[in-house]
Amino acid sequence: MAKTLQKLRVRMVRITLSTGEVEYLVTNIENSTMSTKEIGELYYKRWGSELAYDVMKNKLNIENISGKSRLIIEQDFYAQMLLFNMVEDLRNDSNKVVKENKKENLKYEYKVNMNILVGTFREYMIKIAVEDDDDKRRKMYTYMLDEIVSNLVPIRPGRSNPRKPYAGINKHKLNAKRNS
């Protein structure tokens, strides 16, 4: 039995960013509930979530799945979520080390480079996980953390870059081959 679609009232909100660029948001929040300005402020507060999606999609390649069946897709998704949580945990540990070792007379604040973090994590984490000796495991983790912390990027306030749309046909092709 086919489901019928129901109507959904939406509101289109026009927001001018600090750069002067105009952005349009679609919401189901009515005029009487929130003003356009409040919706813009709420969207700005959501930016951390947008950055998390960027890490998942562009650095961990969550859209790159290994099969077609529902079970395989779910397993890939949950494995990616575990991986993402481990990477975020490592990022928090690394940024904590960066703050503790902060030098006084620097022009900018610094944070870890996520590209380096993900690459280093992929290189070391399996080795750490299979190591039986706790002391060796701790040393490997410390070495991995030191490598990540030595590759920092400055946080430049008020800096923004224009978005470049992806021009390719299919960013992630399905890796799965049919079972025979």
C-alpha cells in the first residue's frame, strides 16, 4: 500500500551574512515563533554540527560504502560513527595538549590540522589496538599524539573562503561487487 505525501508548510528566510553574501534557509518554524534574525543566530550556532558533517563526508568518506544490502550499509554507517567518535576524542586530547603548551607571544590561537589527524589516526590506531604490551601501546599513542600536535593550523578570526561546488559526476562510487 503506497503512502500519500502530506503537505508541509515551510518558510523561506533570507539572511545576509557578515561577508555581505545572501543565504536562503528553509524552515518549518512559523513567523510567530521566531524572527528572521533569531533563525539566523540559531543557524550560526549550528556551525559546529556543519563542521562535523564536513569531517564525516570529506575526511572519513562516510558516503563511500562497501555494499548494497541494508545490513552492510548499516554496518558501514555504525563503523564510521565509531571512527568519527574516536577521531573527535583524539582531536579533543590533541587540542588540550596544544592549549597546555601554548606560547605567550603568538599572533594567533592554534588548533590541530584535521587532515593530519585523520591520516595519523589511520596509520597508528590499528597498530595500537593489536599491541598486547600496555607500555608499548601507551608509547605509540603518545607518539601519535605528538605527531598530531606538531602539525597545527592558525585560527584566523573573520576569515572565510568562497565555496567551490564539486563538479564531478559521482564523488563516491559504490565499492561493492556482487556476490556470486
